[in-house]
Amino acid sequence: MHRSLLSRVLKPLVMATALTTGLAMSSPAALAAEKSEFKIGWSIYVGWMPWDYMSKSGIMKKWADKYGIKVDVVQINDYIESINQFTAGQFDGCTMTNMDALTIPAASGVDSTALIIGDFSNGNDGIVLKGTGKKLADIKGQKVNLVELSVSHYLLARALETVKLKEKDIKVVNTSDADIIAAYGTPNVTAVVTWNPQLSAIKAMPGASLVFDSSQIPGEILDLLVVNTKTLQDNPKLGKALVGAWYETMAVMSRDDAAGKAARGAMANASGTDLAGFDAQLKTTRMFYTPGEAVTFSKSADLVKTMDLVRTFSFSHGLLGQGAKSADAVGMAFPGGKTLGDAKNVKLRFDADYMNMAAEGKL
């Protein structure tokens, strides 16, 4: 599986600003109303392959039929483009990371809701230095190749804090995920930050030292299904169908019997790997297989702390828009009434209600 197809890079908000004019005329919020047909966009990544499976297996149709609606689950090869299309109102929901949800649709003024917290990276993202026995502190003074303004960049910033270094102590070299393995193979590249499967390939090279990975910042790189808030408010059946289909799929794929292996095998095949390769990626992905786990996580103080870290990083790197005067510019809401930022400008919401319905068997 190639995460290059999703390329989790955060485009500067020039794109988002450009969308604003169009959104003023055709805002998803303005157009949202009760309807019966919906589109959900997704991109290839281990934590999002269940969307492909539930679409092809009929699980999504089963839940959509239950609520008298139609849900079209669409694969988009370009990850950022899928979020752009969601932001522009062409999709009712889309898979994305927590940082992307904040810095693209929310920062563009589109009120968005994290309907499903599917997983967090638990070793899928990491920093590798060239040379046996290297430590993270050895990164000082080095050029570091990574996808700039991506979750790799965020991981690097968080890692540097643990050894009392700052970004000024290294030099970021923007490198596409598709080129990162080849770059590491050249003599002049000594440090990289990347994600699986590229991370696994680089770690396997002679003399490579993994000095930090996302398991050391658990719960900070989240993979979500985000939906347009107004659409969800006007169409609760959509929320019920999506969450119901998701957790039925989770129940199947988490089993170790023939049915579970068949489901994961189908996901593996669709993402360009085999069952062993897919299961290996799942080992470094903390999936929330039950709704109860996801609800507990969504209500934890850790989620608020994480999003505070994410918004601070995003603002310091200019990702909240040119008009943002502080990290408070974009408001966020959490279960239990907790908010971060401008409470009068809440554009990203973590909603546990539908996951809680699933946990209580009320879907």
C-alpha cells in the first residue's frame, strides 16, 4: 500500500482562502437540508480501508437502506483533493486527519464534525537517522527530509521538544512521500521523517536508526471521518447509517476467524498489499474497534490537550489562514461542552453522540 496516494500534506491556506469566495455563494452550510442521497470521500490508508470494504461488501448499503437513504462511498486518489472537494461542498463527508480537519475545512470557515474517531497512529509515523546506534539528539544540525507542513512535520516538532531542540536547530528539506525512500538512499540524506509503508522500508536498510515514532505521542495523529455539520444536523439518518456501517465492519475485521481474515484480505488487496502486510500495518495503528473505546477517547482530556498542541503548531506554521491573529482564531468543541479557541467561531466539533448510540445499541 502506498500512502503516497493520500500524501497527508497540508497545503498552505492560499487554497482555502481561494475557496472562500466560492463558498460564500455555494456554502455547504447554506445548501444543506434534508435529503436522501449522500457522498462520502475516502483515500487509501490502513485506517480508512474499511470504507472500501463496507462499500463493496454491501454493509454500507444495508445501513443506508435501513434509514431510507443512499450513501455513495467514493475513493479519491489525491488525499488533499478529497478534502478540498469536501470543503467546497462536493462531498458530505470525508476521511482526514485531525490536523487536516482543523487547517483545511475548519480554517476555511466550513463547520465540520468529526463523526467517527477511527484510530490513531501508534508507530506508523517515525524519524530515522542514518547510522547505527543513533539517538534523537543527534539530529541537531542535520537536514531533515520530510513532507513539509504534514503530520510528519508535526511529529518532528513534537519529537524535538523531548530533547530540548527547536526547528531552528535543524533544516527541513521538503521531500514528497513518493521520493523519500530514494532520497534516503543517497549519501547526502542523513535524516528522514515519514510514514508506513515507506517507514518500514527505510528502517529495514542497513545502519538505519529509528529514533522516534508516533507511539511516543499516542493519540495525537488521529484518523477521522469528518462530515459537514449542517448536513448532519439536517440529516441525522446519515450519521446513524455511517456509524452503524463502520462498527459492523470493525466487528468483522477485528475477528481472527475466516471471515475476519477475508475482510482484512480484501482491504489489503484494495490497498496494494497482502494480508500479512496489512496486518503488520494494523499493528502500528491503534484502531478503535468498538464504539465504547472511541467514545471514551473522545471524552478524554487528552483529546483536548492534543488539539491544543495541533492548533499551536498549525498557527505557528501559518496554517490557520492569513487573517488568523492567534491559535484561538478557529474554535473547536468537544463532548461535555469544552471548547478551545473562539467559542463564537466554532468550526470543528468532536461529536460522540452517534458513536455513543452505537455503544448503547441504539442505532
